[in-house]
Amino acid sequence: MTRKFNLTDLEESVAFFLEVHPHKPGAQDTFAMENRVFLLDALYGMDGRDKPDHPFHHTYSGLYQKYVKGA
């Protein structure tokens, strides 16, 4: 039996393999900056912050530290 992935599963799996550290000064590395946005959006959904009853609803603070640096 083949496992079917929904878009969320795929986003969560791919998000951790993205290049998110810029190699140019400031925000000039648009490739890395776009990947950061993708990663943080995936982590936002994983954490349930899209739900109105989440205590950190509408905030992205601490997501990277919680899921990437804390791992």
C-alpha cells in the first residue's frame, strides 16, 4: 500500500532541508529569505498557531528555536 501525502505532510518534511541562512549581507539573499518564510509558515501550522484558541495565535516568535534549534 502506498502512503499518500497531503500538502502539509510534504511541507513539513521538506521544510527542514531548506537553506535558510543567507550568504549575502542583509536580506539580499532572496533565495534564503524565501525559504525562511516557507519554513516558518510550515512550523506555524505544525504548532497549531493557525487556530484562534492557541496562546500564540498570529505570532511566529520562538518557532525556529522550538523546532529547529531545540531539536
